[in-house]
Amino acid sequence: MDRYGARLLFFLVLIVGLNIVDSFFTMIILDCGGWEVNPIVRSAIEVYGGEFWVWKFMVVSVNLILLCIYSRFR
């Protein structure tokens, strides 16, 4: 079992938290009549609708898991 330092945990929680905040503000801006500039996220919004944040959360979370797995390799 791998053990990770407090610094890595801090950054992982920070990235997940900022991802959630970004999704929240994106939904607020879209509800107020704004539009998404990022074409990848825009297509995810078109496919998943209001539940796009689940897709976005999963993409970021999988990448963070990979970061943890490969953080010990040099």
C-alpha cells in the first residue's frame, strides 16, 4: 500500500474543490444567459445537459488517481 504525503493530499483536495467550484459557476453563468467557450465542455453540456458536472468531475478524478499512482515514479 502506498502512503502519500500531506502536501499531495492538500493539492488533490484543492484541485477537486476548484473543479466543483468551476462547475458550479459554469452552471450559474449558463443559467444567466452566458455560453461556454471551451468546445470540449460545450459538447459535454450538449450531451449531458445539466448533469455535465458529473462528467467533468469524473474526468478530473480519474486523472488525479493516475497522478497518485504515478507520483512515485521518477
